[in-house]
Amino acid sequence: MSEFTAAVAEAARAMRDLFPETPLQENVFLSQKYGCRVFLKREDLSPVRSYKIRGAFNFIRKRLAEGAEGPFVCASAGNHAQGLAFVCRHFGKQGVIFMPVTTPQQKIAKTRAFGGDNIEIRLIGDYFDDCNRAALDYAQAEGAVMVPPFDDDDIIEGQASVALEALEQAPEGVVFDRVMAAVGGGGLSSGLTRYFDDMGEKAEFTLVEPAGAPSLRKSLEKGERVKLQGFDNFVDGAAVGQVGARPFEVLKRYRANQVTLVPEDRLCTTIIEMLNVEGVVLEPAGALTVDALKDIPERERAGKTILCIASGGNFDFERLAEVKERALRAEGLKKYFVVRMPQRPGALKDFLDLLGPDDDITRFEYLKKSARNFGSVLIGIETRNPANFAGLMARMTDSGMTWQDIGESDLMGGLLV
């Protein structure tokens, strides 16, 4: 047993005073769908519905053993904040959590509920960088202990307890051929890969990032840590501008093509599918590894045993409408068009006659009168079969209409939809 695996084992034993092991479950639906045995490590069933409680616990446990008294400080609008809050209440220590002013009330309320009187929440700035700077300033001024979200050896040790549990929970005779691990800052993925290696496990790793925030992929391509100039934060639990320095030291041995990039819209189809079919609530980051199964070639997954880390289930149901919308667009079942429509009686009826029997208008909005006799109209159409759109677009063209599919433009789609 290496020094690292021994430290992980110690962390895992200590965690049992805080919460029981999260389940390892074989998922029949996914296994049948992908022609392999799929096991889910259900971190969405931890007390704070994510794995982040592990790293926060291990970090604070070690600082207390060294004589620190707190307060413990972090900057987070999500799972890290909730993990810290739960751990502070467990140890009876004070915590100060800095969140952007734009943080949804639901997340603030959940964090406060987990921490109770042991937590003070301060809302600072519009963006994460603003509140992170305020947290660092506070820690320095007050002598408080800053708890990093991922870039720390003790955090990585805590997150690696996911791997220890999964290997211990695996049914007799089950060996994981592949592990699907999401990457944000890299704390979880570096802990998993290092633990499996140190234990002599031969599983291949597929590292998964959201397509809009490929910080690890870009870093591996360049051979050094890259800070993204801008990124899509839809997958807020894994959308990070720069992978951590310590995690990158572990992960840099992987090739860039070993990082799977999951499109955000396609990810929404998996969130909806897991909710509707399995009754499993996964946040976008928690669904990354499940969605990435689609990118494993059939010949590489057939008959194999695959472990997916379901990293979190803190899904804000106020986002459900957006997720459903994006899922429909990803499946090709919904499109938005801007149509230049003549301003005369019967023009709308002429357009309706172009629709097929399975086509449904879900949005109709006049944008402006672009000329004396014409106006631009935003039209959202949902259908039952993606192939139906080819016929509709051909009929619009044949009718002489001027139109544009704005789904082909992220800029236009973002402005109008």
C-alpha cells in the first residue's frame, strides 16, 4: 500500500462518522442500452448530493488535527459551499462562504440549511472571481483557513475515497474495464486515477469535460496548464477556466484524445432520460459520464464493465424548462426560424399550410417590420421526427419565402431564443 492509498483509507474511515458509503449500483437500463455492464457510483446520494463533501471533510479534519480553529472560508456558489457548510456543522466550527450576488436563492438556502448557525454567507460581486478575491482577502486579514475546491493534496485524498469505496463495493468477480470520470478542476479525476494506479488496477480512464469548457483538453494539447479566455458555464459543476496545478501533475500523462468533450445540448438529453426512465436526478456535471458512454465505440464497450461516477444531483428544477428545450434541439425535434413574411391577409394561413401533420408551432413572435410590405417573424416548431424538418424547409423555399434556421448560429440563437 502506497503512502497515498494509506492516506485515502484513513480519510475514508474517518468519513464514516459523517456519512455512510454512497451506493454502487449496476444500472440495467444503461447496461442494456450500451451492451455492457454499467455501474453507477451514486455520489448524488451523499448528504449534500455531491462528492464535494469528501474533500472538504478531509481538508478540515487535517487542519483541526494540526491545531487550527477556523473560521474556515471558501468561495463557491455550489457543491463546494454545501460540502463545507455540512462539515463545519459536523465539527462545530465556524465557516464563512463567499458567493456571487447572482447566486440563485435556492442554492443559498440549501447551503444555509446544511451549515445552520455555523455558517455565515456573504454575497460579493457579480462573478466568481470577485467573490474568490474577497474570500482570499478575508482569510488573510482574519487569519482564517481558506478551503480550496480542488487544488490541494488533502482535497484530492478526500475525493479519492470514491475510488476506494467503488473497488470495495464491486461484486465478487467484477473488475472494472473502464472508468468514466468528469473533470472540472481535476480534484476528483486526479484522485480516482492515482488511486486506481497505486492499487494496480488496469482500468482504462475516460476523462470527460463539457465541450464549452475544455480546460484539461486544451492543457494536454499544449503540454501545460491553459487558462481559458472564456467558457460556457452551463455545466456549472465542471465548467472551470483552468484545471488545478496539483491535479494537472497527475493528469498530464493522459493524451488529449483521452478527454471526451460532451456537447451541452446533448447532455440535456441524458439528464431528461435519466429523470424520466430511471427516476435519477442528475445535475449537468453529474450526467457527464453517463452521456459520454455514447462516445465509446461499440467494439470497445461490448461485454465490458464500466464504472460511471455520478458526481452530483444538485439540480435546480427551475432550469428544467431550459434543459428540456436544449434536449429537443439536440435531438433535432425542435427548430427556430426567422421568416420574412408578407404583411397581407392570408399570409399566416399560407405558412400554416406548409406544416406537416406532426409539426407544431410552439412560439410565434413578430420581431419587426423590415420593409413596407414585409415583417420578420420568429417561429419555433416542434415535430416528432427530425426528418420532418427537411420537408418543411424545402416547402418554405419552394413557396418563395425568405427564411433562416437560427439554430445554426449561436449568436442569433442566444439573442432571440
